[in-house]
Amino acid sequence: MTDCPCEQPLLTEDTLFNGRLACRQHRQGYRFSVDAVLLAHFCRPAARSRVLDLGCGCGVISLILCHRHPELRLTGLELQPALAELARSNAEANQLGGRFAVRQGDLRRIGERILPESFDLVVSNPPYHRVGGGRISREDECALARHELAADPDSVLAAAAFAVKNRGAVCCIYPAERLASVLAAMTRSRLTPKRLQPVHSCPEDGQARLTLIEAVKNGGEGLRLLPPLHVYQRRNGPYSPEVARMYEAAA
């Protein structure tokens, strides 16, 4: 056997919900992480909601939402043509093409692809590494998906506010250390934080690594701080029971 990259498959296939949901990913490009799974379970779509997945990548968040909420209709907006096509392929492979549509476009010009206030819920797992704040990937797909080259918090949240209806919800995930700037960007876009959940690596980790945020467009006062979510049972250990259920349960 050989390890020559040219003989490796261009795509890999990962499964969720005990194999009932498949997600193909580029072997050498951007690959989703636990962040996307956490966000898909954090948001609370009402029945028959229209949901926009902003910067949908390979479509994993929309696939999970389709699987868990059979009455939803989802639209993904993705900047990179190759990832947009992969998201479409994943929708068809899971027989969700009638419920999950993908549009290729730039969220900074969202009005070219999306009508204003046309969604009940907007979800986004955006790039959150600042340019100059970390090592930039040599692969363009990874760099755009992980770094704020084309989607800083102000751009993401302004696009979300444009697309979501009045009193509709916006859910996103960001590093905990970026919370102050993200909340400020929400205020500038008339998004009021309503639920916030810190995410820790494990119980021994005293510092939150990520923050899940739900905001409401033109919402009133009142913020609910949820208990911390631990991704792992212990350092270098397996997933916590709560996170493990996110990969296994159908609903």
C-alpha cells in the first residue's frame, strides 16, 4: 500500500445518529468540529420555521436540524463554491434536497441572495480566528472557514439581522474570550442576547472556551445564563454524556 495523497479519496464520510445521517467532507479542506454539533442542539426552532444557516460549510448544522425537526425548511448560504456544492450533495445523499436548499454567495452582500426578514431563525458557526491572531491555513478553504477573512462578527451579525424577521432568533457560537466584542456587535445590529451558555472542555477546566448565544431581533431585556456545558468527562477523556447524546439521539 502507498500513502501517496493522489490515491487518497477526495471525500470522507462521517455519520451521526447511529449512522442515520451521513456527512461528506473534503479530506484536505475544512472539516466540521464539535462546535457545529453543539450549536445545532442549542437552537430552538419552532415547528415549520424557516431557518437560514449562515456560512453553512458542508451543511452539517442544517443536516442535523433537518433530522431532528422534520417540519423545518432550511436554506444555507455559503461563500465558497466547492463547499456550497458539497452541502447540496449532502442534502441529496440524505434525501433532504426538498427541505434544505443551498445558495452560494457572500454574507457581506446578503441582499443579493436573501430577502430581508424572510427567516424565523438564523444559525451561524462563523469563522472566529482573527487575522493576525493565529496561524493562517495554507489551504484557502480552511483559511476562509476558520479565520475572519470574509466574515468578522459585525458582518456575520449584520447579515443575520438582515435575514431574520422582527422578534426572530439568531443563534451562534464564538470563543468565550470574544464575548464582549460579539455582544457589542449584536447591539449594533439590534440583536438582544437572551440565552448564553458557556462551554468548558471538561469539569476540571475552570475557564470557558466557547460561548453559545441566542439573541432576538429587537428583543426586550432579560438574559438567561445557562449552566456550563462540558464537552469531555475529563481531560483526554471521552465525550460527556450530554455531548455523546448529541451524536447518538434522533431528537
